[in-house]
Amino acid sequence: MKYLLLPLLLASAYCQAQNKMTPELLWSLKRVSGVSVSDDGRTLYFSTRQIDWQTEKSTNKEYELDLQTGKQKEWALSGGKSYFQRDKETIYATAENNIYRSTDNGMNWSQVYNGLRDADNIRVSPNGKYVAFSREVLLKPMMGTDIYNDLPKTTAQVYTDLNYRHWDTWEDGKFQHVFIYSAKDGTIKDLMLNEPYDSPQKPFGGIEDFVWSPDSKGLLYVSKKKFGKEYAQSTNTDLYYYNLESGTTTNWTANMEGYDTQPLFSPDGKRIAWTSMRRDGFEADKSDLLVMDLGKEQGYKVNMTGGWDGTVEGFAWDKSGSAIYFTAPWKGTQQLFEVKLPASRLGKMSPVIRQVTDGKFDVTGIVGQSSNKELVISRTDMNHAAELYTVQLANGAMKQVTHENDATYNSLSQSNTELRMVPTSDGKQMGVWVVYPPDFNPAKKYPTLLYCQGGPQSALSQFYSFRWNFQLMAAQGYIVVAPNRRGMPGWGVKWNEDISKDWGGQPMRDYLAAIDDVSKENYVDKSRLGCVGASYGGYSVFMLAGMHDNRFKSFIAHDGLFDMKSWYGTTEELWFANWDLGGAYWRKPIPSGYEKFNPSNFVDKWNAPIMIVQGGTDYRVPIEQGLEAFQAAQLRGIKSKLLYFPNENHWVLHAQNGIAWQREFFKWLDETLK
């Protein structure tokens, strides 16, 4: 595998020329992902991806790291093979349409399957006799070329129901199905034959949406078995178990109405754990960790986190099956937690949650268990992209084991980040992250940005973004104020839920309380305050532009919701709008989101420059939202700019678009704040 020298040389030049983060340097960082830990706990497998922002091509590398000696080597397979699974001493890899198996660390290979055309998310059963994978199947023709075979050049699309587009893709009548191939007789079974449903779930579901039982007797998969309007208004996914021997499928979470996701069998196969939300339609409901006994005791469930005032992200079983470790937002960070399980039947129990880690960082994922005493996890903070660490389970002590970006970060001046508790207008205490420029001098005055988080119910923690990057903003000389306003998980379930149906109410007062409190400091230049954000954060920018009482001199809104009525008529996941706004705009009485909390109703009060960013393939917050806001600003005679990306969705995923975004972002702030 060849090295891409140019981006590395450019990154090196940037490091030598300056000691602050730049957009180009940010996009040149290696992105580290943990793959797995060997069964003996000694070897860590991980991968890196590095993007050459000039060509937008990426270089992917795989490594193995000896956790005892720290020695690391690149792990490359012969014959163009691509590694996808490691079970004990067996490695599985793909090449073209074939699956290969090696039992000697990649030295020799045997072919086990050759029918993988258009297959994704490949999983080999623990006994090696079956292969599960996903593949799209055409069930409901909607493209003109599928409906009319004699019109190969037609671009017609025909729809008679909702969910006609999702995230950034128009519905084409094809559905992701799970298949099982049997090495014994060569048969292939579609587990969802003729069902117009998806597994993995679109748009973000992947290989985590189906898992083999340890005894290889069945496969458990996630699906929301609804179509059209029902699909667009529901979050009710379930866990379906397919029994290979009987050929039957059973819904293990029937009558559970919200999201049921992330199924994982215990190591001995006697239990299943998954994350579950209680209420249908509430995508930001409290996510709990459930465990169910299998075998003779099947059906008895225990909510391991039901009495805990938090929400679960990801989790992993302890190798012994006696505990589960999970990550969760906590006080402006994301930490690692433990819950113990009894060896015998679950029975009635009061689970005890123990916090394992604590600090100014995010535990972003669990890679695997290296011993009975430690895990390998992924970690970020506002100054560092993800690297892998070991964590001692007894006391939370961490040791960094990958160092892919150390050379870059060691040459940069770091930003100090401080969690500041701020009183709100209703007498609560709110955690607010304040990020200071490198080489911060309290005797100086700095322009300051109020950052408005999206979601609206996503955590504002020690995350590291390649777009909304606080380190980069601070490096340009800005103080960043990032409030954990109403709606943020990690501060209790009520705090998280209080934003629903009150988008433009208390959350806006929380934002203003945060910027007003930090602005009391002598080092904040109150004549140079800006307000920026995306998605619900963009909505917040539009709302605050009409109610800021001359606090802000500049605004930037990316893919923000501007007019709630037109947004309801064009967005795709209607369960979100129904829950958070209170329903459709034709309901009586009209939900307050369409009047009292509708940014377009307050454009007459806009009085400061505003830049509006919009993605052309964003179907969550479709294009008319950004265009309407820009047109309103222009017609009001307000200094404004439209930054449009025809090929970007709700995010910015292309490297050069990302750099253009950041250059325009800071150019606008230079024009309006400095």
C-alpha cells in the first residue's frame, strides 16, 4: 500500500510553520478506529484513515499492536484481500466476490464462499458454517425505468405513499435484507423474503444491526417492520430471531414500542442485552440497557438502567458475562460505566451502576477487553481526535496505546477548556463549556462565539468534530461558549426532555444566560459577539437573531430550520416533528412551534449580518429552509451570504467542501466581528 506523501508533507509544513490548528491540518489528521482485541487480550487491531484534502482520496491502513510491549506493525493482507472479521485464531477476508479463511495469521487462505456480489455487512457464524450478509432487493418499483422496461431513459419517479426520500436519498423501491448462506449445501436464504422493510436500518444502520448467537443456531436482526406513512411516523424497531433449524422468525421485543437496537449475546449465549427506548415516536427518549434470560428462562427481562438518571449510548459484555460496560453522556462529557449481573436467573434485582471513568474527555467507544482488569476504549477531547486507550476497571486509570496524531498535536498550542456552571433564568444550574484561544491572555479582549448545538437532544461533550471544531475556532482567536442548554443528555432525564415542544422558549433563555454570564469577564469583547450553529443549532441562530436585543454582531446558521410549517411539509422523519413540535400545523389548537417558536415570524426584528449555509441533498432540513432565510435577509437589506453545497446532505463530508466551509466561516467572522 503506497503512502500519500503530499498531504503528509503539507501537514508537516503546517506544523513547522505555525503552532495553531488550521482547516488544512485538521483534515490531514489520521482518523483512528478500534477494530478488536484478540481472545488472549494481548493484541489490539485498529485502523486509520487519512484524507488527502487536495485529491479527496483517502489512505486506509490496518495495524496490530502488542498491548504488553507497545510494539506496532502494519497489518496488510496478500492478494488484494480486505480483512473484515477475526474469530479466535481465524481471520476472514474478502476479495472481489469471495470470502477467504486463514488460520495462520494471513499466511495461507482457503475460499469459503464466492457469491458476494453487491453484499454488505458480512458476518461469518461462530462455527464457520454460515455467512450472513445484507443486500438490497427490489420489491416496490418506483423508478420509471423499473416500471416501464421500454423507457430506459426516463427519469420518472412515482410515489403513492410517504417516506419517498430519507436523509439524502430518494426511495427507489429497494430494501436492505439479511441473507444467510450455508456452506453445507450452498443455499442462500432471504430472512425477510418479500417484506418491504429494511435491515440494517436506513440511513445509518450497519453490521451492528444483526448478530449471530454464540452457538450458531440463529441470527438476531433489527428491523422496523412498517412501510410508508407508518414508517415515517414511528420509531418502533424490534429484534427478530431467525432459528436456522426450524426456519422460523420470532419477534423478541413484541409490545415494546420504541427503538430496540444494538443486540449483543452474552459470551455463553444464555442472555441477550440491547438498548431500548420506551415511547414510540420519541427518538431522543431515555435509552435503557435491557437484559433478557434465554433458554428455559426466556422472556424474563430486566431494565438494568431504569432507575438510573441517564441514557445509554453503546455497551459491551464482560468476557465472563458477569457485567456489562456502557458509555453514557455525563455532566458535559461521555464516561464509562459498569453494571453487574447475577450468575443465576435474573430474578428481581436492583442493579447498581458504577461510574468507572471521570475526567475532561469523552469515552467514545468500547473496542474490547484486554484482561479481566482492563478494557480498550476510544477517547477524544476538544483538543484531540480519537485515539485508543486502556482503562483499568478498578479505578478508571487510562493509558494511551495508539499515538497516530501525537506528532501533530505536540507541535500545537492547546486550548484550555473549562466547564463553567451558570445560573439560568428559572433558577437552575447549567454546565457551559468555555474554550479559550491558545496562549490565552486574560488581560486582552477576545471576540466570542456562542455555539448552539444541534440534535436538539444530542450531548454537548468533549467531542472532536472535523467541522464544528472548537480547537480550530479557538486557534483563530475566538473564545467559544458552548452551553449544555435544556435538551442535552448527561444532566438528568428531565433536563433532556424539557426541550420538547418548547424549542424557542427556555432553551433560548438558556443560551442568553450563558453568553451573558461569560460576557461579564473583562477578557470578553462584548462589542464582538457572534452566534453560530447547525440543524437545531441553526434554528437557534434564526430564533436568536430575532430576539437577541443587540447582543450579537454576527450570525452563522447551517442547515437550520427557518419556517416550521414548510419544514413539516418537506422533512422525512415525521416522528421527530410530531413529537417535538406537537404534531401537524393543521391541528387545533395550532402547536406553539408554528407560531410562538417559528423563526420566520420574527424576521422583522433581524438587525445583524447573517451567513446561511445549506446542503442540496439535505432532506432532514430541506433546501427551502436555507433559501427562505437568505431571501428574507436580502429583502430586509441585511448584510447576508448564502453558502450552498449542492452535493452535501445535513453534514459536510467532502474534504474540499469542508475546507471551503471553514474558510468561508472564518472569512465571514473576520468581516463582521474583527
